[in-house]
Amino acid sequence: MGSIRTRQGRYQARVRRKGYATVTKTFTSREVAKRWIKSTEIAIERGEFIRRTNMAVGEMLEKYANEYLPKLKGAAISTQYRVRALKRHFGDIALADLSTSHLAKYRDKRLKTVKPITVKCEMDVLRWVINVAITEWDVPLQENPCSKMKWKNVDVPRDRVMDDDEEIRLLEHASPMLGRMIVVAVESAMRLGEICNIRKRDINFHNQTLHIPQTKTDKPRTIPLSKRALKALTEQLRASGNVVPLTDQPLFVMHRSKVFREFHKSLKGAGITGLRFHDLRHTATTRLFEKGLGIMEVSSITGHSDFKMLKRYTHIKPESLVARLG
């Protein structure tokens, strides 16, 4: 049945029907409210009624950030940044009103300052959150507007790797701790998050291996350490006084944001452009292949389960194959 009540000079219409969630809508005219009640009841009778959500995009993103982000591991920080960016732009828009037009405007605006793949990653987060809202929160949306978006030039893989000369210059301008982190990165192909979580108990000095209990894919792995990587870790232990508390804190006590700041400062001092910390993982993976390791051997070190993705991380220099060809 339908009812109308006055609230702050406006008329709130409400329709209740067994088997359906209560729906409400506010009008400035009582007559219009009555017509809405009648049309809604008819639509329910015919099975044509589609419930409308009152949730705003910002509210949805906030709910996701509170309930889901704490459960994420490797991608939590990057996803958090993207959620914040999306919330700033779409926050006040009603989720029911979100259209491909809104998304296209955001895409075109962002493309003026960042690369297509960056925008695509942000929109993938929004698409995923909306899917969660539909499937797990019972938000009544007929379709996900993100599924209709068109993209160009987003499948071009990043191919930036660091050469030997750049590595020398970068290490010259890096702080001692950052320098050791860089060495570990280029020798082991570890992600920054994995490096920041290295603990003394994870290092097997006798077998020259490192156990990585927490990974982006939730699959722990144990990797071999080169002499250079083992030396960097040993030096870091000595730099910290070779004393590890009972809580066994990470060896590299540096927040990711500070790592990025120091890294970019070192790049500027070394006169290096277009390099990111994650490119060190690209560099390390490429070097493993250039040393002659097979794809299964490399994947056991890098942690890649998708060989297609592993191929995108690999950029072997043609000149490095000349000697092997004869």
C-alpha cells in the first residue's frame, strides 16, 4: 500500500508491498506524489518495477574502502589511491544516475595528465566496486556502466628497464638504505611491498635463500639469493645494529611513501628520467632471462603464475643474444 507524509514542506511518498523492499521518493507536489504511488504499484503488479538505489558513488566507495581494502595485501595501497581519486570526482553523483557520459568525461580529463593504462586501472577499480555493490550488497542496478567504456592504447606494455650505467649513477645518489633496497630489487625481482616486509627470520644464510611469506598473489615462495643480494641484506642487518627485537621488525624500516620520495630524489640527482621503482622488477626479470634461465625458473623467482604477464615484464636486448647465436 502507498502512503504520503509531509517532511519540511515536501511530500514523501512510500510504497510497501509484501515480497518487495519499501521504496520512497520525495516530491514538492502531493498530486505528483499520488501519481508516483499509483504508477509504482501498477509496475509492481505487472512485475515491471525496478527498485532505485539512493546510494551515492562516494558512499559506495567509502563502504568498499572500509570493508574490503583492509583485506587486500599487495594492491591495497595503489587501490586506496585510486578509490580516493574516484571519490573526489564521482562522490556526489547518485549511483543510479552514473552513466557512461560521466565516465567518458572523467577518462578524457585524466588522459590529459596521465597515460591510458593509468586511467584504465582507475576505472577497473570502479567497475569492480560496482560489481561488488550489485552482487554482495544487493544494490539494485540493471547493469554496470563501466562495462560499456571504450579504451585505446591501454595494452601497450611498459618497457622501461634500467641499464648498467643508470644503476651505477642511481646507487651513487641513493641513501645507504635505499641503495641496499635497490640492489635487492634488481637481484631478486621482488616487489617493493615484499622488500619492505623482509625479516631476519626469513633469510636462510646457509642455503642462500629468502622465504617470502606474504605476496601479492597470496602464494608464499622461497627464492634464491645472489651473492650481491645476500651481501646487501647482511649489510642492512649490520647497519641496524644486528639486533632484531622479539617482534622481529622488517629489515628496511622505511614507509613506501618515503621510499618513493627518496627514489625520485635520487633519480633527479643522477639525471635519470622515466624510471619507476617497479621498473627495477622489470629490470631484474629481464636480467634473469638474459642469464639463460628458463621461463619456469624465472617464474619461481618472480612469483608470476601467468606466463603472459611474465612476458610483458621481459625486455631482452637483441645484442645480449648475439653471443648465444654464434
